Amino acid sequence: MLEVWGRKTSSNVQALMWCIGELGLKYVRHDAGGIYGGTDSDDFLAMNPNGTIPVLRDPNLGPLWETGAICRYLAARYGSDSFWPGDVVARADVDRWAEWAKLNVAMAFTVPVFWRVVRTPMAQRDQKTIQTAVDALEQKLSIADTALATRSFIVGDELTLADIQFGHILFRYYDIGIRRADLPNVQAYYKSLAERPAFREHVMLSYNELKVD
């Protein structure tokens, strides 16, 4: 059985847990980080000297840290060929979209947008700065909107690891109070993800504990 350390409200943990859910793997998750603390303990730092979440232990390998590395490991060990292709060319296509999503979408959303809207006191929120960040994010989302005009998922017509890295930010993107661009294909894609049980269980979660009024 897999062991995961990380609070369920962490976006990185959500990506990992969604991946685990889609792969149908058994797991136990331990709350760590944020209001739960524990990441500066000697035991945790022995697993991950960075003191960050998530961390994975697998009977076959562990401990392992860095969300992308963990998800690639799980996909390679337990995933289907459609989720993480064995063919190196097909896998490279999935991997490039996964990296693109992490570096150009998730990182452009979590701190520049989500933190400024949800984790910043109302009196300190700079709406102009927030909108500038949203506009920059949506320039990248428009790339996905174009891709999704001709396929069901970000790489093709089946869910892959790239969708885990891309799709996990969309619940919060569509839930927080911002002005959003018209991206019909991304919105339709998000609605299809919201019908997946693992997405609903691990991604579509309250983030009230993160809010700052």
C-alpha cells in the first residue's frame, strides 16, 4: 500500500492523489504541511530534506518527493500504456504537455492568482495585479483551448498524466472570484473532468482553511 504525506488542500498533493485515484491504487494519506505542520520534524526531513509535500512511500521504492517525479513513477509502474505510453515518442508528447502544464499553467495560477485572491487579506488585494496575472495565465490557457478544440483530453482522446498536471488547477480557477476569459473548450474539458470520480474526490475540495479575510 502507498503512503502519502501531505494535506489534502495542497494543489500538489491534489495532483498526486488524483493520479493515485485514476490508477486505482490503495493508499493511506497522512496530513502534513500547512496548519498540520510536521514537515520540520526529524522524521519528515529524513524522508524529504526540503521539508515540502507531498512525499510518497511505496513498498517498491521510497521515500520519493517532487510531485512530477512521483506521478511519473506511479504512471510508469502502475499506469496503462494510454496513460503513460511505453513508446518513447508517444511518451515524450505526454511528457511535454505535462511539463508545460506544470511550468506554464500551475505555477502561473497558484501563487500569482490563487494566493492573491484567497490567501491575501481583502484590504491588501491589488485587483490590477491580480487581473494582470489572470491575463498572463489565460494566454497559456488559450493554447490548451486550441488543442482541446480537436480532442477530448490535452494530448489525445484518452486521459494521460498530462491531464493530471493540467486539470488539477481548473476547479479553483473556475471557483474563485475572478473575471475569466471565454475559453469554451477548456470549460467543456473541465466539466468532463468534474464527472470523473477521482477528480471529484481529490480535487474538488473545500479550500476554506486557506482563506484569509
